[in-house]
Amino acid sequence: MKTLVLVEHDGQAVKDATLATVTAAGQLGDVELLVAGQGVGAVADAAAKIAGVSKVLVADDAAYANLLAENVAKLVVALMGDHDAFVAPATSNGKNIAPRVAALLDVMQISDIMSVESADTFTRPIYAGNAIATVTSADAKKVITVRGTAFAKAAREGGSGSIEAAGGQGDAGLSSFVSAEVSKSERPELTSAKIIVSGGRALGSEEKFHEFIDPLADKLGAAVGASRAAVDAGYAPNDYQVGQTGKIVAPEIYIAIGISGAIQHLAGMKDSKTIIAINKDEEAPIFQVADLGLVGDLFKILPELTSKL
Amino acid sequence: MKVLVPVKRVLDYNVKPRVKSDGTGVDLANVKMSMNPFDEIAVEEAIRLKEKGAATEIIAVSIGEQKSQETLRTALAMGADRAILVVADFSIEPLAVAKLLKAIVDEEQPGLVILGKQAIDDDSNQTGQMLAALLGWSQGTFASKVEINGDQVAVTREVDGGLETVSLKMPAIVTTDLRLNEPRYATLPNIMKAKSKPLAQKTPADYGVDVTPRLTTVKVVEPAKRQAGVKVADVDALVAKLKEMGVAA
């Protein structure tokens, strides 16, 4: 089987989500990558070095500059004559583009796979991860998105894929990019961080969220996350959100502070290696999944913890 | 301009799903069912467009069992004008749903279709994008803001790194994210009024759509459970544990 993997990148570097997707695709067959964007030569060079990659197709064109789904899906469909599976990371780009490709190919997509059981059978979470379904696809070609935390990351070095130009499908003329408001942060990215410090509604305000969560995160070199309750209350921006409707994370250490542990939140972090919970309510559901728990007032505990680390 | 809003009847989001012991799925017998929360946001957005004068008629559509009528009545009570139920007695996959919706769009000619970004039962996150593909329309997924300007709609999207705004040529597809709006509750008079609003019943065959599933569910199991760990007494004990893990010096 020949697979085509959508490379997630920021214009300069290949993002970690791509590496897990390469591993998943490698379990299906030969791995070719698609780098779509504008001025993405460096990304293509880096992509060709990823272990297990046989070829990198580069579509370098203004039409792909902002990865508009209307344009990228057209490009992918043109390439799928020669491939058996389109495999994308379950990132916002992957989730935006893959179903459009699937419908154009008349294929039922398999979303957010957690394992490859065989060439046509996969496991995937349903009901916010409260159940795991094993599904078999009857479609001749497969369209798949991959849960990044469920697969090991392919090595960034060791491969020697060839690089070929692709594209020429042009602009579909349906949509245009207006602006982006990218959260700037010196901290690691949530989905690839080794340690995450996450705050909940108990922080009480945006000021307190930053005053208490940020110093601990900085001390640990951690990314900052938040529960949906904290995001909805305006204490933290939306892209901090961890959970069923936010980001799915699986760091080495996840520190949940003032987070009760709603099903919705647990769905996004319960695959973390070690979970540490700090909460004043000893009955909070978060303690049922936490490896280490500390019951108490976070406004007293956090400054002490930060100073003692 | 007509606005089409597809809605799905799902297990209520406050109910903890229980996997059936025979591994065939999640138990939906005698549990509370509600409108998919993202679809409620879609209905609300359509109503707000109508209140602003940008939309003239809101058509709610559901594809599923007869009981989905209740979900459509909820949409009508919130403020949709009429409803269409495509009756299907088994679970219809997103691709087939998109094909049915395309047939309805061809008939109704809406300027905008607003859908929830995903249903909280199968968590597929596909139908809106697929419908956009089949229609050859533009798509604004995971929307947190929707603004119509003439024949363009500006959609602010919630993406991994923050927010992104795209301008779409209409007709267009929009899928909703949580922060787009806060859906209203239906008032009692409006619930009564909704009972007399038109609700048409159709079947997939009426639209000539083959809804045969492409995926077979082999089994459904509970995820591996995490064991609760230990509670530490104070910050010093926590710091000691963190040092053991090599986190702190």
C-alpha cells in the first residue's frame, strides 16, 4: 500500500504531529509526504530526512500559503490516483482538509485513529474517549486522521527521501485568508510538551490564572493548559483548552490545578504518563485518575511549590 | 436568504456513556437524549442571523430515527421556521448524511448551511467538510465568529495556534465551535407554537441516496482504566516526589 501523509508545518519546520502520523502510515505501507505551502523548501528538506519516508511531494504555491481546505483538498485528490491512503494528523488543518478529500473520493473517513490493526481495520475513540471502537473500512482507498498521542514519533533523522514537485491545481477561488491571531509564547507547545501545568475554574480570574499558573510553568519549563470551564470563564485563551473539544495531550507529567476532572477534560489528558492533581475538594473526580494528589488551597500551595522547586 | 441547520439526536452530554457488555456499542436504552450541543449553537447562530435581518427562513434537518422529531421540535421551539426529518432506522455515516444534505440543499437553495463541528457520539468531525466538498462550496470550520458582508462571509476559526479568519464566497458551509454563541432556552409559549410548525417526513430513497455503511464496527470496548494513585500530605512531599521523577533539581 502506498500512503500519502499531510505534513503539518509552520512554514519553517515540520511539527511533531507529522512524526506520529508517519509512524501510523508506516504501519500501512510505503510512506510519501505532501508538503503544501508557500516558500516551504526548508520544510521539504527536513521532511525528506524523517526516518521511513521514501518521497516528499512539494506543492509550493501561493494557493497553498494558508492551507485553505478548498485548495489543498483539490491538490490531494489529484495525487490520490497514485496512492491508496491519505493520512493526516488530527490537527485543525488535518481535520479541516481530510473530510473534504474523503468526500471528493467518495470514501468514508476514519477519524482520529489510535491504532492500526490491519490494512483496513483501526481503533478510534468515540463518546469523548469513553469507548473505543474497532472499525473496518470497505472503501478501496482510505482517508484517515491520526491521534498524535497514540503513536510513537518517527525519528527526525535517518531517512533519505527524494523530493519531487507537485501541485498546479491552482486556487479554487472559493475562499481567502484574511488574518491570523497566533498566540505568542516562549513556552513549549501544548501537544508536544513534556510537562503541562493546567489550571481550572478554581483560579477565579484571568489575573490569578497568570499570577499562580505561569510562574510554576516557567520554573518547570512546562506548557500551560486550561480546562474548558476556565476557558469559558475567560481566564485563559481558547487554544489553552485541553479536553474533548480542545486539545488531546499526553505529556510525561500533567499537573491539574483547581480542575475538578469533568469527563470532557479527562478525555483530553488521561493518557498522560503521570498525572498530578492539586484541588481543595478531596472528592474531586480528578483524584480518581491522578497518580499523585494534594488536597488543599491552591493559592497557598502554588507559591510554596514554585519556590521550593 | 435561507439558512439550513442540520441537527442530530445524541446521548445527552451530561450522561456518562456505558459500553454494552456484549461489545456492540454504547447503551442508549432508557437514557436521556438531547440535541448535539454543537448543533444547538448552529441553530442559535441561524436565529441570530434572522434577527439581524441577514436570513429570512431557517430550515432544521435531522437524519435518524422517528424520535429525532423531538430534536427538530426543539430547534423549532428555539426559532427555526420548519423542519425536515429523513427517517433512517440505523446509524447513517457522515458521508451518507452529507449526500442526503446535498440533495436537500439542491432543493432548498440556502445561502448558508450551519452545522455543529462534530457530534458528541461518534466524534467524527466530518459532515460539514464533506457537504462543502460535494457541493463545491467554501467551508469555514470551527467557527467562533460569523459575519456576513454582501456575498462574502467572514469566519473566525479556532485553530491549534489561536484564531484564523477566512473570507468565504457564499453560498458557504460553516461549522460551529463552542464559543460562537450561547444558545437560548426555548420558552414555553414557543414550545407550544413549535408543535404547529411544519415538519416534513422523508426517506433516503426519496432523495435517491445510497446510505449503505462503508465502515463496520467490529467491537466497542471500554478504554483502559487508570488506577487512582496516592495523596501526598504537603508541598514538601510533592516536591520530593517530583525530584524522584527527575523533574526538579
